Amino acid sequence: MDWLWVLLVAVRALSPAPADQWATQLTALDRVRAEAFAQADPSRLDDVYVAGSVAAAADAATIASYAARGGRVVGAELRILTCRLVQVSGSRVRLEVVDRLGPARVRWQDGTTTDLPRDRPSRRRVTVVRTSEGWRIAGSGPA
């Protein structure tokens, strides 16, 4: 029976829990979001958010604001501390996430940088939906 226990442990290690899978999915989406900020390219947000998303509009406005002043934000990756699956219904998933913004800074055209204030962990509800292009963030708000 020992071999059965080993097999179960191995399968569990290779098949993470659903919340871990969603944390991985959110991390992948956030990497694209961070690239949009670092490249000062709000069009990259189309690969992160559903069309018409309030969060996409807010991020695009922030990117444009820094770009207008000759800057772009680098290191703006969210670090997921916890992720809990709240609800799954077909092509929609609701998660409760505690995350924290990494050490972000503004890189200015002259090559100088300005550190942005350090973030504290925040708890949010994130809704992710399946689109024809893949999973996208539909909304996010306080938990």
C-alpha cells in the first residue's frame, strides 16, 4: 500500500489545487499588465482585461499620465500572497486574492528613476471570464 500513497502524493504535486491554478493564471495576466506599464503601451491591456473594463481604463489613464511626463512604470507586478476560489460558474470565476505590488519605480526619459511608494497587502475580489482570446479580468474590487 505504500506505493499507492506515493502515487497519490505525486499526483497531488503535479496537479495543483484549483486556487493555485488561478493564482498562476492571475500571475500570467499580471505579467502582461506589468509589460504594458513598462513599455508605456496601453494596447497590451487588451490581453489582460475584457473590453470596456473599468480597470483597463484606469490602467490606460495611468500609463498615459506617466508617458505624457516622459516616464514609464517598471516593476509594477502584483505578488499574490493568497488566492481563494469563491465561485465558479461556466466561463466565470470569482476569486478572493490578497496581493501586494512589487517594488515599482518610474524610469524617466533622461535615464533617472524614481521609486514609487511601497504598497501594503490588499484583499480584493477578482472576477475572471473566459473570452474567445482566453481568460481575462472582468473586474476587481475590495473583498
